[in-house]
Amino acid sequence: MAVIHHTVLKPSKLELLTSWLPSRPWYAGGAGEPELAKAGGFRLDDPQGEVGIEFMVVTDTSGTHPAAYLVPLTYRGAPLDGAEHALVGTMEHGVLGRRWAYDGCHDPVLVDQLPALIEGRAQAQDQNTSDTPDREITCSYTGEASAPTTFTTKATDDQEGTALTAPNGTTLRLHRLLRPAPDNAPLLPPQTAGHVAGSWQMPDGTRARGLFAVLHTGPHAQAAS
């Protein structure tokens, strides 16, 4: 179980993301610095109890229209070998000391636990309270066998999100630029074998809900993603 420490981070997570987000291909903000606010998210437990796993949602009001981003992060007490390209930044934690924050799509611990969440073998945890499930996060899995746990950490980014692939052709796609689901519209696209969905707060105070991640299986998985 992950223990949530209510302490000071220097720099803060939002300060790290302010520098890092504009470098992402799915960033849709203006030419200036992002204007970020924490808007939602959840956590997962590392079975080994070593790595912090957080799926953070942030909103950005710097562009013409507000944008919301899903930012999966992992927090480690030492650098992750071979993941220098995925480092978001380092920060000083008031209890744990120096922490290395990574884009979680390149961290094998998060990449293993996300399929477990989709399949129901892991439980989404509240972002701010220890040992408390997050009931707003919904998941489904309709595949005939267990979801692959051998997704590559060589994630591929485009203008909407990040794709992870397994050797059998299964694709796990994370929606990084979040889109609120239209009222009464089907939440899941065709050829979907599993999903994670959740809610976040928009800058105007309203709540939005949409897909965080979608699992596609079969030979057409790449096209469907």
C-alpha cells in the first residue's frame, strides 16, 4: 500500500510539469508558459512498495481554449537506468528526500500495473488519502485471456496520446490530451478490449468525464488506437 505523505515538495509537481509539458507532441497550449492547475487523477500501488505511481490530471488555461492532460508519473528514490529521456525532473520531498519523477509510460513498474488495473487485478487508489480506493475510476476488460503484461516501455507519442505495444500486437493507448465524453454518446470506441475512465474538474468548476486509457487486441489494434 502506498503511503501518502502530506509534506512539501521543492519544486512542486506543477512546477516540474510547467517546464516539461511544452516539450510533448500532445501539448496543445499557447506559445507562452503553461498555466496549470491540478484537476484530478488517481494512484496505483507498486507491489514491491518502492515506486510511487500517480496518474495526474492537470488543466492548462494558457491557450485559446482550456486543455486537460493525463500525466502518468512515477517517483523513485534513485535514477532509473536507461530512462534519462523520460525524466520529468527531480524534487526534494520533505519526508523521503530526493525523488526522481519520470514519465510513467517509460517506467516498467507503471507499465506492468496499468494492465493489472484494466483487468481488475489492481485497484485505483485515491490520489490524496492512503489506503482509500478511488471509486470514480472505472475499468473494464472483455478479452478472452489475461491482458499482456509485456508491453514495451519504448512508448510512442503523437498529437493525442501515447501508445504501448505488446509482442502479440495488442496496443495500450493512453489519452494524454483528454476529451470529455459527449452526453449520451458511447464511451468506448470499436474493437476495444478494455479501458480506464475517470473524471476531472474543468477550469470553470464543472466536472468532465472521459477515457484515460484504451486496450485494443488483435491484428487491427494499431489502426483502432
